[in-house]
Amino acid sequence: MIDILNITIGRFLRSLPILLLAIIVARVLNSYLSRGLVENLRKRRLRETLSVVALAGLVTPGPLACYLPLLRVLRKTGFPLSLIVAFITAQTLVGPMRLFLEVAYFGAWFYAYRVVISFIIAISIGAIYHLLERRISF
Amino acid sequence: MVCQTRSNLTERIKEISANSLEDMKTILPIFFVAVFVSTLLELYVPEEIIFTLLGKNLLLAIPLATVAGIILPIPRYATYPIAYALFDKGAGVGVIFSLISGEVILGSLERDVMEFKFFGWKSYVLRLGLCTAFVIMGGFLIEILA
């Protein structure tokens, strides 16, 4: 048991600098990110915005719960649900904070693949919502 | 003007520090437990079990990893040490992708409640279903690409 604890503490301490850096960088980004970016997207066409919104979701740091009240307001003002869902999906699947941990554990290529695939997933789900929005009342 | 800018910057630094400390208080203990679990996995789970469940048969392993990521109470960021232990034991990259991506499909309770309340149950359930299906497909895709 003591051996397991020793190994655990050693590994924890090795990961600690990366984890602390990740937490601070995410909070710095969160503090400087303009919420106006999301609001400006309303003015563009849906097809164009789907990829922009997914991209915005990928680079948006911090917990999604912080952005949900804003997304709710946008929804109430007529922002399509497909865009909101694309943002939510991309934001939850990937985040800047995960970059440090994923690169440290699995390498940069894994993170790159995950970002690309998550981007495709977010756009696809947004597109499905766009098709369904015409038929189903959410 | 300079004073105001400096004051704003000080305020912002204070806010960032407070929020970062808050995050550290939540994440660090969880991360320690996750590292402990991954060490236990590495030392005590026989490689044969990992290969059987998450290794050879990708058709079974990738959906299983996605579902495991969704239903297991693995906290945010704590998946990585566990996923790495599995990776080290020979689990495929698609399985690791599915586990990590599956973990975020269901978020924290406050996030899920807010999403459910703000956008309706239909949207919430549909998004969860679609996310699960797409993460499984993504797992197969990364397995082919990598």
C-alpha cells in the first residue's frame, strides 16, 4: 500500500506543474475572452456561422455553465438552436485546458486528431438540429 | 487614466487568482484520486482483461469505452491518468478517444440542469444521443486515421 501511495504521489507531483499551468491559463483566457464574439455571430448566415460557432466553442475555456445563461438570452432573442448546440458540443468536447493534459499524456497528434474530429462532430450535430428545427418544436 | 488601467489590471489579476485557486481546490484532490486509481489499475488489473474488454475487438471496445465515459462518475480532467493507464496496457487510441470524449457528454449536475431547463428536454436528450453516436463514430475514425 505504501508503494502504491509513493508511486501515486510521485506521478501526482510530476503532473502538478502542467495541471496548475492549465488551470491558470484557462482562467486568464476566460477573463479576456469577449462575450461579444458570440453575439456578433447572430448577424451572419447560418451555413457560414455553424463552423465559426463550433470553432468558437473549441477555443472557449472554462466550464460551460458560465456561458449557458448568455446562450439562453441569445436563444430567446432568436438565435437558432442549431448554433447553440454546435457551440455547446464543441465547448464540452474540447477546451484549451485539455490541451496541456492531452499533449502531456498522449502527444500533440492525439490532441490534433481529437480537435478535428470534435469540430466535425459539433458541425454535424448542428446541421442535424438545423434540419430538425424546421420539423420539431424544441 | 494610467491609474484606472492599473486598477483594472489589479482587479482582473485578483479575479483570475481567486478563480484559479477555486479551481485548484476542486480539481487537485480529484486529480490525486484519479492518479491513485490509475496506479491501482496499472498494478492490479491484468492485461488480459483490458485486452478482452478494450483491446482486440474494437467493435465492442469503442462503444463500451464511450458508455463507460458517460456513466462512470469520473470527474473532469481525472479521465486522463485513467485513460493513460489503459493506453499503457494496450488499449487502442480509438478507445482512449471514446473514453475521454464520452466523459464530457454528461457534464456536471449544474450544467446539465441548466441546459435541460434553458433549452428543453427534447434538445437535451437529442444532443446526448447524437453526441454518443458521433463519439463512437469518431472513435472508429481516429482508429483508422492514427
